[in-house]
Amino acid sequence: MSDPLPPGLLADPAVIAARLGRIERHRARMAATPSLSDAQPQGSGAPNRHGMPKLPPGQTATRKWPVLDMGIHPTVTPGEWRLQIDGACLQPIVLDLPQLNALPQVVDTSDFHCVTTWSKMDLTFVGVRVSTLLALVEPMATAAALMCHGYDGYTTNVTLDEALKDDVLVTWEVDGRPLSREHGGPVRMITPQLWAWKGAKWLSRIEILTADTPGFWEQRGYSMTAYPWRDDRYG
Ligand SMILES: Nc1nc2c(c(=O)[nH]1)N[C@H]1C(S)=C(S)[C@@H](COP(=O)(O)O)O[C@H]1N2
Ligand SMILES: [Mo]
């Protein structure tokens, strides 16, 4: 791809090139099996763990939880970590980890579906719902989407409808352990109803937008909506 990386982005170009190669292969598979494509991805509904076959089409469950990112893992200590929440809201804030931990917490078991065809099932996360964080900052009536930023310069967009789902968390603990650095510790976001790239690791900022705007992978051909159960991967 010829478009330059955004400034400040720590990325391995070989990792990005390899990931982009999947788009053409996916298009070819969709063309060969039109029943897998769906022009109307789901926009709402019950969480996918309930009343659905567990694995989305084309996915394989893994035993281990793979690590996938742009190749550089920023070091952010729990003491240094901050989350800025700003944009189209009335009360922008910056939270440190004790302040985040003091908010109402939830424990939720959900699945983690990666667009590269692996799914890690049944991870139990402790965190704060994104809906709780958004309530704190009072989004304006014009708010439509979030741009989630990582300390590595990564960005990904999530519509407000999706971000408000109960299992969308800002999390620091998984399966009884602090979230490891390679999985985005000290704090990351998860989006169990969407492909996992929508969950920014090393979360640094949640920017409230008035229009859904593509993030890093979305600018490079990944789906804006990213619904695993519709095989909605690219384009
Ligand atoms: N900050 C940041 N977050 C990121 C990424 C990244 O490169 N940087 N990669 C995304 C992608 S493509 C996936 S599939 C998941 C992988 O999370 P894991 O490494 O914990 O499995 O993180 C997402 N969040
Ligand atoms: Mo991914």
C-alpha cells in the first residue's frame, strides 16, 4: 500500500504488508462462495454468545491466545498509564489507573475473534464498561462513533451503537491475571461482538467523533463494521 503511515506510528512494514495480502484472498473466497457475503451486516441484537453457534464462519478455535499487532509493544507502566476521553462530549477527562479502578467494575466472559481466522473462546475479563466511561464524559447528541488510540500510535473506529454494548470493556485483567504487555497491558479495550482489531491495546485515548471515520486498518481495506457472524472482514 502506498499511503504513508500516520506520524508517530510504531509499525513493522513487513507485518503490515503480510496482513494486507489477506484482503485479496478474502475477496477471491467471497466471489467463489457468495453465500458467505452479506450486504446487510447485523447492527444490533443479543450478544453472539447466546443463541448462536459459538464460532463465526471461517474461524478456528485456538487453545493459546496469539499475540497480533503491528510489531512493537510500547512499555507503559501502570503508574504512567493515562486514558484521555475527549472529542464530542461535555466533560472530557483524563483518568489514571486508580481512578479507572474506582469506577463500577464488571467481570465478563467473552470470546475473542481475530480476522486472521483464529478465535480464543471463553476469556474472563475484569474491567469497566465503555458505556460507563461514556456516561462520565456526557457525549453530545451529535456523537456517532469512537476513535480508539493506542500508545503505539494505533487507531481503530467503533460506532457508538457497538461501543455501548455491555461486553465492550476497558480491561486490565484476564483469566485472573493482570493483562500482559503483549496483549495490551496495562489496559486495553475489547469488542467481543466485532473483530478483535477493533479493540485497541495499550489504550491511551477514546476520542468521540460526530462521524464514523476509518482507523489504521480500516484505511487499508479492513471493514468499517467488522461483524464476525457475517464474515464481514474486509472492504
Ligand atoms: N494498540 C494496538 N492495538 C491493537 C493492535 C495493534 O497493532 N496496536 N492490533 C489489533 C489486532 S489486528 C488484533 S487481532 C488484536 C490482537 O490482540 P492480541 O494480540 O491480544 O491477541 O489487537 C488489536 N489491537
Ligand atoms: Mo487482527
